[in-house]
Amino acid sequence: MTAPSLVEIAVFLVLLAASAYGFWFRFGRVVRTIRAAKPDPGFSLRPIDKRIRDFISEVLFQSKVIRQRPLPGIAHAFVFWGFCAFALVTLNHFATGVGFPFLARESWFGRVYFYLAAAFAVCVAVSIAGLFIRRFFVRPVWLGGNVSWESGFIAFLIFTLMVTYLTGLWYGESTLGGRVSWWLHTVALFVFLPLIPHTKHLHLALSPVTVFLRRAGFSRIPPLSGDEDFGLDTGKDITRIDALQVFSCVECGRCTEHCPANNTGKVLNPKEIVLGLRGYLKEFGPGNQAPLLGPHISEEAAFQCTTCGSCEFQCPVGIQHLPMIVGLRRGAVNTGKWEDEHGTKLFLNLERNGNALGFPGSERQKFIEKNLLPFYDGTQEYCLWLGCMGAYDPQGREIVLALARVLRYAGITFGVLRKEKCTGDPARRLGNDLVAQQVAEANIETLQSAKVGKMVSICPHCVRTIGTDWREYGATFQIEHHSELLARVQSKLPPASGPRETVVYHDPCYLGRYRDVYDEPRAVVGVASTVVEPGRTRERSFCCGAGGGQMFLGEEKGDRVNVTRVKELVATGAQTIGTACPFCQTMFRDALGAVSAASQTAPPKLLDIVQLVAAGLPAERE
Ligand code: SF4
Ligand code: SF4
């Protein structure tokens, strides 16, 4: 552009100042709110290399955005990449406005850069138009019922920015058309800038930081800081990472789209939990004594979560829902505010009997003795952790016995503990830290005095709690799920003796999303059967409905999660449903009766993956 006149410079500077003020007026308040929240206990930037890798993958390459919703994801990614490409163009635009451009179009670098930016401008214009059509005409239900006019206006501004850039390039800098394009571009830019922090487009500024700073580990429950910390009870309990995350929400609804509770008609909507916390912070700020559960977030919703982790897995901006949801439960349970007869019964069972099912410990002893399970004495390779389901539940016991047979067949030695309590999983995820800690510490003492080395369990919840959650109590035990152990020794497992049956494998949340174990159970099933995949599989697997303590709470509202999932599994036409978690198996057993009665068809078989293997053992080795 030819050098601007003094009047043009003055107008430009006034507009720039107004725009920058509009931006900082709101953005500064958000930054102050985040900084005023309490520091996160136990937060560490290490391991930093993982943070950098995640940042490059999820922010720079937009991997999560694209992988989970390919078409809108790639459109969104082009908008992001376009913004990055335009950073230099925009800086040069500001410099030009005050008469000091640093990037000349005539230079070889300028020519290359401006035309590269033009290519991005075309991609961004097409992408934003596509996203506009999706939001306002296709209108996916997950984006919410209300038409967001601010989103429409922002899309219009981005489209204008791209078109005015291209027309400016087309007309040339010193023509009338070029100058009109330049000023239209300037006005669109200065209107766009203050809108960012005033709308959900705040994620443009915050989400890269959120992804980089999110808590280490998937769905990790953060530690409490001292005796006065009861979880998320009031505003004073909101941490900086919580605050940063809730202000980063882009309201895309991916979390809600994949939430089993929301999908089956419950009140819970993970997006609304995040927006509820944001609403609280906007109204009261951190440090307030008003309870968090109330007008902004419903207690009923917080206690409907199965802790399946779908929401956290899907979120493209690094929001971690589980620390919030479990934190809210903690705030209600640890302070005695949550009243629920089933929850109270569960906690009493754990305190009095040491197991979630409420059986006397002698029942476990009888099961071990009747089935001649060896006790762990330090000489065996593995300590076989039974868990509540494996020790007391009839189907869980069948899975344990099948695993014992397969381990013997494969020549792997094992022993069980003389006493065991629940790992504390349901208590911890329902927010009762006292009970969770009591049972965990009793177990840790038992395991340490038995000098246990490697452990194996049929239950992904036990594996997660022992291997990850107990680190908070200072214990580091090496434990794996039986699918991992069996996959390693699959060459020793019996192959199919007859025709291979079809098995639809259901990924348990705590084995798949929580532990990233997807291939091993399929390898085990594949030894003697043919694996069939349901519609929602692997990372997108749909919960069975038992986790987060839901198995022990009362009747569900709306449709039942287990019935919804079983219908999907049955629809594959597989001869058998293959599970890898005793909770899933119990939930599916209940649901199969209802589903097959309704359809008046014979239900498929329901077996754990180790029961599939055990079925192929030669009779003489039994
Ligand atoms: S963890 Fe699962 S059930 Fe809970 S809010 Fe997230 S998606 Fe919904
Ligand atoms: S929490 Fe994440 S997934 Fe859910 S609406 Fe917000 S940005 Fe989207």
C-alpha cells in the first residue's frame, strides 16, 4: 500500500486502541480469575517431553480434532492453520497501518509468503463457509438447541478477512480497490479481536495453553491438599487448571455426543458441567463460599457419571472432565452433603466387610479352598488379584477359575492373597476419600508384607486403582490385566479345535481409554475365534454403565446404558459377546435377558475372553 496519510494513521491507531482495549477488558479479567484460583496440588510440568509431543500433535497438527470428526475436523484445522499462516501477514498489516511495512510484496520472500497466505485464505474461506452451513443448516444436536448468532457473526468476520485479503492481492496495493480491501480487512480485524475473549472463541487464545498444561494422565483424580481439602465444594476449591479449562471450552459438544449417560436420557451433560463451572466463576469468581452444586451444576447430574472417560478422550481443547466431576462428588460426599441410601449402603459394606458386595470375608476363603487356588507365597510368578467381583460374584468367580486353568495350562505359576479388600475404586470415584483410603491402605499393607512382585487381575478397575490411584498413598505395584499377560503367551494357548465362532468384542472403558489396551484382548480372542467389531469400538466404545460406582446405586433414569450397549452388540449377529471386565459381564447379563425377551430371539453367549480360551483347553489338561 502506498504510504498512509497522517489522517489514515490516526484513524488506524484509534481503531487499534479501541480494539485492543476491548480485547484486554475481558481477556484480562479471565486471566485474573484464573490466577486467583488456588494452585493445583501435586502439579508438575514433568515429563515435559510428553507435553511437547501432545502440543505438537493436538495443537499444531490438530490430530484429535481431525481424527474424531474428520470432515468438520479438517475444516477446523484449516481455519487454525490459516490463522498461523496469517500471523506474519497480520503483523505486517499493523506495521503498514502506521507506515512501516516490513514485508514487501515485491521481494522474493514477500511474493512466496503472500501467495502461500493466499492459498490458505482460500482454504479458510471454504472451510469457514462449510462450518457455517453445518452449524446453521445441518445443525447437529450436540451443538445445542439454540442458534448461536455470535458464531455466525464470527464466521462472517473470518470469511470477510480472507476475502478482503484476496481482493487486496488481486487489485494491487495502490489501486482504489486495493485500498478499500485494506480498510475493510482492517475493520474486520479490529471487530474480530475484542470478540475473541467475549465469546467461546476465547479458546483461540487459551486452548494451546490448556493442552500444554493439562494434568498428566488420563482421567486422573488429583490429590487433595491437606485435611481441609474436601474436593470441589465451593468456589475456593476451584484450581487454576480447572479455571483455565472451563474458560477454554469451545462448546463443540463432542463430550456430550459420546456421553453414555446423556445418550440414555440422564440429566448429565458433560458440556454443561464445564459451562456450569464457568458460569459460577463468571458470577462469583474463585474464592467464593457459595456451593458449586446448585443453580450452576446439578448434584443429580454429577452422580450419574459412569467415569467412562469418553468426554475427556473426545475433548479437542484438553479439558479434563473427570477431575471436575469426581471433584464435585468429593465436595458433596466428603462434607456429608450427599444423601443416597444406595451410596450409604455401599460405603458401609466397604467399611464393615471390606468388599463392595457386602459379603463376609469368609465367603472368599471358602471359594479359594473349594477350588484349590494356591496361596501366594513369594515363589510364584504372579499374585492373582481376585477383586470383589472375582472373589464374591458367581460370574466373576467363573472368570477367575477360567484364568487359573489357562495359567496352569500355559505353565505360569500364580497364587492368591489370604485376604484382600476392595481396591476402593467405587468409593474413590463416588467421592468418598476416607473409605477409599482405608481399604487401599489395608491392602497395601497386606501386599507389602506378602512381598508381592508382579500382579495380574481380571478387572480393569482393580488394575487402574492399584496401578495408578494407589500411588497417591505411596504404593507402586506392578499389575496388569489378564488380556495383556495372555496376549504375551498366545503361542501357548490352545487354537480352535472346531469351526471358529464369531465373537463381538466389547472394549471396557477402564481397559481401553484408561489403559490404551485394545489389541491384546483382540489377539486373545483371535487365537480360537473370529473377532467382530461393533459400531462403536476401541476408543469410541460405549460404556456398560457400571463404572464410577453406578453399579451399586439405584435404578437408572431414562434408558438403561447396559441395554443400549447390548442391543448394539447383539445387532452384529456374532455368536458370542466377548468381555474383559467382570462389571461389563454382569451388566450385559442383566441386559441380555431384557433384549432377547423383547426380540423373542435366543441371546448370544456371553463370555470373558479368558473363558473363550479356557473352552478350548484339552480335556486331559483340565
Ligand atoms: S465420564 Fe462418561 S459418563 Fe461421565 S460425563 Fe464423561 S462421558 Fe459422561
Ligand atoms: S468440554 Fe471439550 S468436548 Fe465438551 S463442549 Fe467443551 S470443548 Fe467441546
